[in-house]
Amino acid sequence: MALQSMTGFARREGTSGRWRWAWELRSVNGKGFDLRLRLPPGLERMEAEVRRLAGESFSRGNVQASLSVTADENRFEAVLNREALAAVLAMREQLDGVIDPAPLKLDTLLLVRGIVEFREGEDSEEALATRDADIAAGLLAALSDLRAMREQEGAALARILLDHVATIEGLTRTIEIDPSRSPQEIAARLVAQVALLMDGMAALDRDRLHAEAALLATKADLREEIDRLKAHIAAARDLLVKGGPAGRRLDFLAQEFNRESNTICSKSNTSAVTAAGIELKVVIDQFREQVQNLE
């Protein structure tokens, strides 16, 4: 599966008989999946199916979906009110011999209120079923378009994030091979520190000082942090290559990256390692910021 960004837009429109319809889908970042749906009156029955299809397509992001449906033309039909007509004819018989018995004409009947009503013509059930099927097919196409756009942006984000991971890996390597971390350098610093403390302080216990210095050196060792960074780098690279909904897991790894870089900076006793640790923190912040856009 490809990585997906959580931002995107899609529009699909079409016609079905005398009906014109259009779907618009917009997606932005979100902690989970939230669909805000707007359907025209009379098509509320589609809501459950729309939510099911959207939920199958996306796992994260705030998605707005709206459907508009309009008729290209208004059709009217005349409806005869037979009861009203029967009442008029019955009255005519009752008035026979009282009024002119001339035959009733259509234009005369049309003047009688309630005899003929004009209303918008209704589509057949078959035509409405065809329209609804076309609208549903349009939704599937719009969801596919939105997914394609999110995947396109996801691919671009993956390249950026892989570059960040490579930079993190390079800085980790810089810290790992820094001369200050060699046993010889550490030993030399310890000897110098102990000599400085012993100078003019004969009362101090030399063995105790050596033991304390060795303990401090052990606490300042960065081996565990470097090993964990390497493991996180491998995990992040694997997630980015494998794809799928990886945003939450990558965000967790970004937090772990940050934890290790903080520890490195706090343990560092040389300017070179401190500088690399600070640069590491900057790149990790950039990594985490981009990860927030992934599904």
C-alpha cells in the first residue's frame, strides 16, 4: 500500500436523464477519520452507504463530502380533479331549464377553480433508480480521485521523510565516530581531570577519585542512545518503504528520536558532539512536522 497524505480534493460531476449531479470531496489533517456529509433533500437515504465507502477508503483525515443535484428542466403536467368535475356536472343538471343548457367547453372548465391542477411531473421509479446508481458510481470515482491525490502527496512526503532519516543517520554516525568517544580519549580526559583534582589536595583519596571519575564516564557513554537511534532509523525507513497508514507509528518514532537526541545533548562533554546533537534535534523536529501530514 502507498503512503497517503491527509490533504486532497476531488470533484466528479455528470448527468442522468434530466438530472445533473456533482460530488465535491475535501480532505485535511485529522487525528482520526471524520466525515462531514451534506446531501440534498430526498437523498438522505444514501448517507449510510457514503459513510461506509469513505471509511473503507481512508483511515485518517477530516473529509468533507457534498452532493448537489439539479434538474435541467421543470416538467409540468395537468391533473384532472374528477370529484370536482362531477360536482360541476351535477350542479349543471340541477340547473337545467334555469340557465342556458349549452354544452360546457374546455376553456370554461379551466376557469373553474379546482377542476384542473398543474404540478411538476414526477420521474418514474426506473429513472430515479438509474439516477441514484449514476450518483453512487460518481461517488466511487470521486473517492478514487481523492485517494490518488492523497497518495501522490504521500509519495512526495515519503521522499522528504527518507531524506530526513538519511540526515539523522548521518548525524548519528558523526556522533558515533567522534574522537572524543574513543577509549584513549576518554582515558586521557579522566587522567587530566583526576590530576587537576589531586593537585594541591593531598587529603583526597586517589582511589575514590578514580572510581568516581570512572562512574561519571560510564554515565556519559552514548552507546545505548546511538544503538537506539539506529534501531529507530531502521524502523522509520521500513515504515516509509512499506507504506500504508503509518502516520501514527512514525509520529511515535519521532518522539523516540527526540528523546535520544535530548539525552545525547545532556550527556555530551565535547562541543562537536553537542553541535551534532543540536543539529539532530532540528532535523527531528522537521521530520515530526512532516509526519503530521501522513495518514
